[in-house]
Amino acid sequence: MSGDMPAGDSQKWINVALQGGGAHGAFTWGVLDRLLEDGRIAFEAISGTSAGAMNAVAVADGFMKDGEDGAQQALEDFWRSVSRSAAMSPVQRSFMDVLMGSWSLDTSPGYLFFDHLTRMASPYELNPLNYNPLKELLEDQIDFDRVAACDRIKLFLSATNVHTGRVRVFTCAEITPDVVLASACQPHLFQAVEIDGVPYWDGGYMGNPVLFPFFDSCASPDVLLIQINPIERKETPRTAREILNRANEIAFNSSLLKELRAIEFVARLIDEGKLDPSDYREVLLHRIDGGERLLKLAASSKMNAEWSFLLHLHDIGYEAASEWLEESFEKVGREPSVDIRTLFEGGLGGGG
């Protein structure tokens, strides 16, 4: 165990792991908003990938400016700016989807056009100037000098080294707009983001998100996973889009599953007396997800940045966090609220 938590603090300290998932990251905004509002939970560290990385830097920036209130405001400002930026995009819901109350973009002409285009040509051909509107948005919304100076919350943002296929974890002092863009770089949409001459793609390929930095750098044994991407689905995908989406979900969850299995293995060896608990500690795992309400959303809705949809996702996250606080807050610091062994026996799915 390393790292020291402030003495005499009445809050319960916890490490938070934020998954990526495009616009579905607004669900995580809702979860964080509720936890910050509650005030009984303090974040020792945040690990984030892709949209999770964006939420993480917003929290750190806002917290350095004005504590929990500042973090809440920074999150709202960030997601409002995402919605404003997307308002003029040709990728919008179709009239029929709006009429039917569907958040999907599956029948959006703009979405279908760009979806087919990116399967036939690379971003190096389609976007030779390498324009990424997210960079301007991040620079406008986030004070990265404050993030680099953050001494209250540790940040761990992950990106995938294109050459080696290994994960690179960036900490507060290393974090720049390019680091966040690298963590969120979908290779069929954007050119690899180069940092110190090394190209990076989305961190989700090798960690969505990574958990191992918590074990070396943090004192709290509690890890709260805010899960956007379902690990288990009961239906067999039939269409080409469904098959591709499910394949992506499996690929982006594989590294997380490996880390969870390692946590379960160490806990089992401690229980069996095969490892000395003074040398190894059990991780107290907790989880908040959107259950069926996120599970039923089409993959294309991850590209839907309408403000009404982002608020809908925020509200789902806010409610899920409220339920978790009511049911599991007392377990923080004492015991896990998720039994990893049961999860691997019965499936770590989309239920709460």
C-alpha cells in the first residue's frame, strides 16, 4: 500500500474508474454529479479512458478551481459545450427517430453516410489536415495548467501505443489536450495522436479503464467502477451493425476483465491463507451502471450529442448513483459491494 489519505477527513475515500463510450459518457457525468453533491465520498484517484478521460480532467480542473461545486459546474459546462459543438453536425437523428422517441442514429442519413465512408477510407485520406473539433473544445473548456497542478486527486489516463500495442498511463503533470485526444482516438475516425513522437489510439483497446495504477499509488482499497459498456448481452447479434458493435464491446472490455480476474485471484489466495495479507491487500470493488436503460440503447446513440439526450443520460447516471449510495455507501472502506466471484460465475452484465 502506498499513498496517504488526509488525516481527520470525515469523507470516505475511494478510487473511481471511468469507462469510455462516446456520448454515453454523459451517464458518468450524472453519476459523478450525484457523488459530488452527496459530499460523503472523496475521490483519491480517477482512472479514465476516452469519454472517461474527459470527465476526469473536467473534475480535476473544476475541483482545483472551487472544490466539489467547481467540479460539478465544470462537468456541466463541458457536456454543454459538447452539445453546442455537435449542433451543426450533419450527424443528427432522422425525423422518424425523433417522432418515435428513439435516441438512435441508425436511420440518420448523415450517420449512415459517414459510417460507410469510414469503412472504405482511412482518416489519413478523408482528413489529411487532421482536424479534430474536440481539441478546440478541450482547450476552451479545460484549464490544463490547473489539471497538471492538481494535488488533491490523482489522475490516470490511458492510451494505446500503436507500435507496441501496450497501454500508456499518463498522470496529472503529463496531461495535455493531446493526451485526452489520444485516450479517445478512434482509429477509423481520426489519425493517431502523436505524443513525443509516439502514436496513440483509444485507451479502451488495452484498458477501459485501467485499474492497476490504484494498487501502487493509492491508499484507499475501494475501487468504484462506473460501467458504460455492457460485458454481457443475452441476445445474439444478427445484423452486420449489431455484430460489429458486439465485437467492439468484447474487445474493449477484455483488459478490464483480465484485471478483475486478477483481483479475484489475489482475494481468493488471501482467503485461503496462501498470501500474506500484510503484503497483499484485498480490493473492495463497487460498481454503478445504467442497467437495462443503457443496455437497450443502440450503439449509434454514442454519436448523439443532443442536449436532451445528454440530459437523459445524466439523469440515468444520477439515479443509479443515488441507488448505489442508499444501498452500498456503508460498505465503503469495509467490504466490497460487488462479489467478483459471483460475477464471473453468473456474468458481469448490464444489471445494477
